Amino acid sequence: MTQYMLSVVVEPSDYDVPLEEAQSQFDATGRFNEELKTEGSWVFAGGLGRVDEATTVDGTGSDVIVTDGPFVETKECLGGFWVVEAPDLDAALKIAARASKVCEQKIEIRTFDGA
């Protein structure tokens, strides 16, 4: 089985939707997560905080530099993800289509190369 990362692509403004309005989407996503576990496809998943509250660590030079941000004008960002196991890309694409329906967002899919 191959592992795939299904990235949830959101607009930064999606974080501004009131919780009450997004609750049914969260509930549907929770049910989908349980389906993945029952099917044996689940590896792990998680949602991410706001991109404008991120911190960047740059240890590529002689000093480690920690900054707020990134502060970039972006139309899309990573809002969360699933890592799933599937026998092939076609099966992973079917899971991604279901994921897109339940979270009401676009899904980017890539193979996941674990450490």
C-alpha cells in the first residue's frame, strides 16, 4: 500500500467563518474520518491553524532566525490534511473526492514519503 497526503486547500478568509456556520462541515469530516478508519485507509490527519499566525524558523545560515509569518498575499493555503493508505492512485483519488465533498474544499493529492 502506498501512502498519500491529501492536502486541504483553503482561502485564508475561510478561517473567519463563525464556528456555528462551519459545525456541520466539521461533523461531516469527523464522520468521514471514522469511515477511513473502518476501511483501513486512515494513517493520520489534522487541521492547521491560521497561516497569519504561523512562525517561520530559518536555520540555513550561521544563525537561526525565528520570525512571525510568513506574511504573503495568498489566495490559497494549506488548511489541513489526511495521510491515507491506498493500493494505487485511482483508489487515493476516490478517497480525495470523498474528502473534498465532506470538507467542502479542494484537495491536493501527493504521495507521502515517510521518514
